[in-house]
Amino acid sequence: MTRRPSNVHERYHAHVYFGAAEAAQATALCAAAGARFGLPVGHVHLQPVGPHPVGSCQISFGRADFEALIPWLETHRGGLTVLVHGITGHDLADHTDHAAWLGEPALLNLAVFGG
């Protein structure tokens, strides 16, 4: 069963995943989330980077934004997969134990964490 996001951490990242055909859709979604909620949006990576197996864009947010942002992402993601994880300072745990999904989970490249 896919773990759904829950508001249990102080800080979070949401990584919007996309293939080449969805790059514009994902870019627009991240930009809209950043503008609507006043959140920092990272670079749009057209290729896999770090543990992320496909193109991605990162939205950084905190506990106070969680309850508004997550339902908004669920409603507006248009079929895109979104990895949501807490930021605890332990990257491997953040991307495994603290990971939850909107849409279909993706297989992460955990080797980047030495695992």
C-alpha cells in the first residue's frame, strides 16, 4: 500500500516527477505552487538527479503549509507523481522511512546515499 503524506515533520520537500512529455506540465505546477503558497521552488531537472529516477522539480515547505499544499498538489498534479518527504538531516531515512507519495511510487536510486 502506498504511504500517503502526513504532517509529522517541521520541514518537507515535494519532488514533482516527470518524463520529457510532461516537463512543461511539471514546471507549471511547481511555479503555480510556489506563487500560490509563497514557497521556494528548486531548479527543474530534466534528467535524473540524486535519488530521483526521472526529471523532477522540488518545492520546499514547512509544517504550516502542509495542510493547504498537499491537497492542492493532489488536486492539480494531473497524473504526475509527487514524492513528499520530511527533512530530518538523514537523507536515506528521509527518502525511505519518511517518504510518502501522491500518485504511483517510483523506485528511487538509493545508492547515492551509500546504500
